[in-house]
Amino acid sequence: MRRKSPAKSEPVVPAEILETAKRSLSNDQFKKTAKCTVCGGETTADLAEQLCWVCRRLKISAWRDNEQQMPAQE
């Protein structure tokens, strides 16, 4: 008894999109990185505040908490 050879299926993602994705990944490797001023983690050099994504999120959360507490103090 002989097995059937699997039928060649069409790729799920077109080749153009795959090529674009591969090029964008290779570009990410060459981006300059800098150190976060708070924790020393990696951050992209193009941001003015030099914070990693974790410290940036904590900063935004702190601002929100501070804004919510201001009316309660008055």
C-alpha cells in the first residue's frame, strides 16, 4: 500500500507580505538603543525622554492617579 503524496497547498501569506515583514525585521536590528534614565533598561534613541516602555507606562499611570486625586483634596 502506498501513501498519497501531500497536495501542494497555496501559501497562507502572500510572498510580497512575507518579504516586507522580513525587511522590517532586519531594519529593527540596526536601530540605535540607549539606556533608560530610571532603570537602565533598553530604550530607543529617538525618544526625547529616554525612558523604557515600562517606566513610560508607570509615568503615565502616576499622572492618571495624580489627576484623579486632585479633586478629592479640594
